[in-house]
Amino acid sequence: QVQLVESGGGLVQPGGSLRLSCAASGSIFTLYAMAWYRQAPGKQRDLVAAITDGGITNYADSVKGRFTVSRDNAKNTVYLQMNSLKPEDTAVYYCNAHGDRPVARGNYWGQGTQVTVSS
């Protein structure tokens, strides 16, 4: 079992920045791939950024060059640095942990944190 707690959301003006954090507990964090998803009202939940247990990253086209995902295995935490924010980035952002090894298996979600980009 993995427990995920997101923080860092809020209201920001267009062009501003926010850093989201996701603290993990309960299992071997280093063996999980971590990701950030977002869901806007009336839309499906979409992948924003992901980082493997080996540190390989990938991003949705809409956030490339603006968002950066990173992880600190010593702190069991994954981050999403969001720069040059746009109104269309407004959504609830969810942290996800995915493992497929015998000692680290399953798909887990945090409770979400609201990001609102508005002037």
C-alpha cells in the first residue's frame, strides 16, 4: 500500500509559477514510477508528466518546456514545477504511483490539489 498526499496548489495569475509536492509513505518509494495527472471540470483525467524509478521523464505536449517533474527519493517526494502557467492549466492535479514488481505493486492516487490560473 502507498499513501500519497499532494500539496502546493492554489490560485496564480497567468504567467506565474507553482510547485506541487506529493509525499509518499507506506512502501518502497524508489521502486514506483510516479506521475502527475490533471482533471478539469467535465473532462477526463489526463497525464501531465511522469518520472520512472530510474529518473526518466516524459511530458504531455501541452506542458513541455513549462513543467518539470522531479523526485527526491531520500524524502519520498515527487515534485511538479509549473512555470508560465496558462488559464487552460486550471484543474485538479493528482499524484499517481505505479508499481509492477512483486514487492512494489499497484496503482495509487492522491486526493488531488486544485490549481487555478486566473487574473
